[in-house]
Amino acid sequence: MLVVGLVGAVLLGLLRLRVDTGVNSVVVPDDPAAVALTEVGSSFGGDPVVVLLESAQPRQLLSGDALPALLKLEGQLARTPDVAAVYGPATVLNQVAGRAQELLAELSGYRDGVRAAAAERVTAEGGTDAAAQAAAAAAVAEFDQRYGTLIVQGLPGGLPTLRNDEFVNSVIFGDGGEPRPQWRFVVPEASAVAVLVRPRQNLDQAGVERLVADVRGAVTASGLDTERVTVSGVPAVAAALGDRVRTEVPLLGGIALLAVGAWFLAVRWTERRHRVLPLAATAVGTVITLGIFGWVDRPLSLGVIAFLPVLIGVGSDFTTYLTTGASRRLVLVVGAATAASFGALAVSPIPTVRDLGVTLAVGISVAVITGVAVTWRRSVPAAAEPEPAHTPAPRGSMRTRIVAGAAAVVLAGAGWFALADLPLRADLQSFAGGLSVVDDAEHVEDLLGSSGEFTILLSGGGAATPEALEWMRAAEEAVITVEGDRLRPIISPPGLLGFLGETPTDGQLTSALRLLPRYLTGSVINSDRSLAVITFGTRLDDAEQLLDLRESVRSVLPPPPAGMQVELTGLPMVAVGSYETISADRYLANVLGIVVAGLVLALGLRKRSDAALAVIAAALATGWGLAAVWVAGIGLTPVTIAIGSLTAAVGCEFTVLAAEAARRNDRSLHRAVLLAAAASATGYAVLMFSKLSVVAQFGLLLAVSVGVAMGSAVFVVWLARISGPAEPLNTVDRDRRLVGVK
């Protein structure tokens, strides 16, 4: 019954698993720019789903025949669950037309009031009806002379309706036939329109995927005559990542199980009936680990793709050692060191990397315990570790060892030194590399001129005052003057209220905000007028260029009005914050895994010199790997930047077991170490089948690092002159040694 209950609990945990591949899983969530982005999203909506509609002919989608269908689509999208706001050309035009009609009605009513007031005044003074009518006509004539020209100039296209092509063209397009700057965020060019669907803030992964699917379905059902439709934006990328994760987790896990299993079945390392024990123990450990995460309701991020192949490859090592007669204590200590090294990734500021480290640490721990359980009857605890035999020193003169050791240290030192200058990518699109949504994003970027929103947030109250408006106008002009080639204005309070001139009064500003549709003003000033945003479009270039852009903008911004604060935010600035944080922790991320693994080994091993050897081997292997990365010009990602911790996870293990095999001159254990290295490398290499370039690169780099770690382990054991009996122990002698019989 206990087993049945455990199985049931694990299955229920698996059913509760959730995946989260949104922006917050790949950036530093507590960075000031990320906090400000959350504040902006709460008031104005999150990063939009961008629907780009392209037509064969210019202005085709803005014609009187197409605009009603486009307006219907935008209205349907606005009513979609979890949508905070929708901005599209049809709604913009409809709001402008409606407000213009209201203004005409107000002017018409005011005109009638002027006529009636003039007539009543003459009548009250005792004038005749004819005199009253004459006074009314004169008053109307004066009104028409004052406001008629203004109305004609303001409405050059005639009656403000969506069916009136002249009205639409006069509002959207300038004299040169190009879209006016303030509308290019919804009309980037004459033959293309964009609809921006902003989701509500903090929408979970399931909600994001549902929203993107609803948007695609609504566009398909709209019946609009388009030449090309592209659905992109950050939510679309996150939805595609989530779908890819669910596809690749079982796929790559299955490939890893077959590939790693082939090693254990093909290599003659133990009796055939026991060759599946490592895989069985790892499979049980994997399922239990995922069940635990389901029960604690912790969503799994992008790192879960790497979890199964890595755990199948690395987690099977410990059952392999136990099956070939390694002492239980030794394997438990080595397994704890491996888990601790993976667990060191938990200090990463990126949730995806943290999740991978914690998941692997738990998985390795469960796999080790499971391996002990399935090999309990075969593994006999040693009463005492055997003393090293007094045998001739291994081959190689002292001079040879000194030269080889010096060369190894120099090469590793060069790699560690190069770590500071290795390029690093830390943005959402780098995680999605290899998916078609990246191509869609690039197409949208080419047409809109931007792929991300750079936002200047003004907060602290009084965002709709003349002082705040004057500051925002000065800030926008300063930014465009310096960075106009990298920042394209999208929408801002000065842009919408430019008709007020440079020094409007409080009354004029209040009247203008009443005059303009709330639909438009609400996109730049929140409801209680405590926040205002100036939004630019920019390209999601590499983080170093965005860092330079941020510092340039900061240097030209004027001091904010008294009592108000300014923050630069938007996804590009969040990416910069993540880049800075990750880059600053480069050495910590690599050293920490080596240190914690060494501490665990030093505390648990009887022969503490092996712990020192393991640390040296891991440091050498990491340095060699970093040197190879520098020579190849590959660069690093938030996952591979902790290559030291990932290399130490297997490098320390190989060193301790290789030293034990050399000390005992045990060919069986030595073969097991080689088999474990092959299994670990295979587990990592399986990740190269992923369509996500960041995952494939991670797999390639770590597969190579396993080989480097194995070579480093053998090299350090040779350098330390560790040797055992001249002849290998036979099975009887090894079993007698294990139980302490002399």
C-alpha cells in the first residue's frame, strides 16, 4: 500500500506541473527597470501582441470599405479575456471622428445659443421681432466669421466618418503621403497597419498562450483582404517557447533515455541483467523530482528542457559506480558534491537558470538515493577504506610532470582571464533563437522600425500639469536630438497635446484632455494622473549597445519637476539590467560550484586530499573550456555563463572515482568512470537536437566540457602520482577488501 500511495502521489504531482516561459523567467525580476515595467504594465497594459496586416495596395486597409471590418476586429480583440487595451488605426480614427462630431455638436449648440441670446436681449429691451431677428442674424454671422474658418481648417476632409476616405487620409497621412509621425505606431506605412493588443499585467503562461491563440483566431476569422498577416510581440514569443518546451521535454527525454541506455547495454561493464539498473534508478529519481515540483506548485521554466537529458546522463553515474563495487559512502559523498555544484546555480539572478540548478540538485539527490536502494544487496559497505599500496611510481619523470602541470595551469589561467571579456547575450529573443517567431519578430521590426519599447516613466503625481508636460516635451526633444537614429518616437503626452503650444495654462490643458478621446490620453497618462510615459521604439540589439543607449539617454534628460521621479524602462532596459547583473557575477557563478563541491568532498571523504585534487581538476577543466569558448568566439548565455559550476558537477566526481580506481588498480571501476563520462556527455549532447539555439549551444558546450573534465581528472591523478597494486585486484580480492578482510 505504501508503494501504491507513493506512486499515486507522484502521478498527482506530475499532473500539477506548470510551465512558465514568460519574460520574468529570463530576466532579473527585481531589477529597477523590471519593477518600473511592472508599474507601467499595471496602468497601461503589458508588452503587446503585435498584429501586422499588410495589403497589396497602398491605403487598401484604410479605405471606407475595409475600415468597418478592421474596427470590428479591433473591438473583438478588446473584448477578449485578459486584454487590458487595444490600439489600432480603425479605433483611433473612430475615436477621433466621434470626438470631432461631438465638437461639431457642441459648436452647433453654442451657435444656436448665441442666436437665441441675441434675440432675447433685443426683445427684453423692447425691440420689435424684426429687430430681434436682425440681431440674431448678426450674432450668428459674427460666430461663423470667428469659428467657421477654424472648423473648415480642422476638418479639411469633410464629414468625420470612417466611410469618408478624405477624412481618413487627412487624419492619418501628411502632405507627402506618408503616415503622420504620431500614428506610425498603428500605421507604419501606407500598405500596412498594426494592431497592438496589450494584455493585463502578470498574465500567467496559460493565459498568454490562450490570448495569443485567441488573437490569431480572431484575425483569421476577420475576413480582411490582406497579403500577409504576422502575429508577433513578446507574448507571442513566450507562447511559442511554452509550446516548444512541452514538445521537447518528452522528445529529448526519450532520445536521452535511448542514447544513454545504449551505452549501458552495449558496453561490457557488468552482468547483462544489471545493466539497466542505472537507467531504472535515474528514471525513478526523475519522476519523483518532477512530482515534488508539481506538489509545491513551482512552475518549471525553459531550463526544464535540459533537465531530463542531463539528469538521465549524469544521474545514472552513481548507480553505475555502486554496481561495480564502489563503496556506498564514497558514492553518497560524490553524489552530494555533484548535487551541490548544480545547486550553486540557485544564486543566479535569472529564474530559468535557478530552476535548472535547483531541479538538477534535487534530481541528482533523489537519483543517488534511488541508486543506493536498487543496488542495496549488491553494494556492501566497507569497514575501512584500503590503504594505498607501496608500489613503484607511475610513469613520467618529475620534470615531465612539472612542465605538463605548468602548461595546464597557464592554459587554464588564460581561460579564466578571458571570462571577463567573453560576449554575453541576455534577452528573450536569444532564448527563442531557432523558432519561427524570431523571424516574425524580425519582419515586424523591419516594418515598424523597432522590436521593443523604450519607455521614460514620469511618476510621483501631477503627471497632467503644465510643468510635467513642459518637462516631457524637453525630455523628448533632447532624446531625439541625441539618439534619433536609435529611438523612434511612438506616442507621448507632448505628441498628443502638441496643438496646445509650448506654454499651455492649467485650464487649456484640462480642456484639451477633455477634448481628446480617453482612448488616446489613457495610453500615456494613467487614470489618476500620477504616471505619464514617453514611449519610443527601438531595436533589441545586443545588451552592450542598449547599455550605451541607456547611459546616453540618462545623460541628456533634464531634472524632473519637483516631487517627481524618472525611470527608464521597457523590455530593452530590463534586458540591460539582466545583462549587468549576470555579467557582474561571472566569476562568482563559475567559482561557487567548484567551491561548494570541494567543501562537500572535504567534509565527507576520508581521504581529503582527493577533495583538493577534485577542486584542482574542476578549476583546470573550467579554464580549458573557457579558453576554447574564447578561441571559438561562441560567447555565453545566462545558462552557459556558469560553466564552472556545471563542469565541477561532473569533474569532481570523475576525479575522486578515477583516483580511487587508480589507487585500487581496479579496471572495473575505471571502466565505470569512463562509461559514466560517456553517459554524461551523451545526455548533454542530446540537447543539440533542440530547435532552440540556446539549448543546443548549451548541450554542445557541456558535452565538450564533460570530455574536458574527464581528461582533467585523469591528468590530475597522473600528476599526483596516485597508483595502486602492480596487478589489478581480482573479484575475490576486491570483495574481501570491500568488507575489510585482510
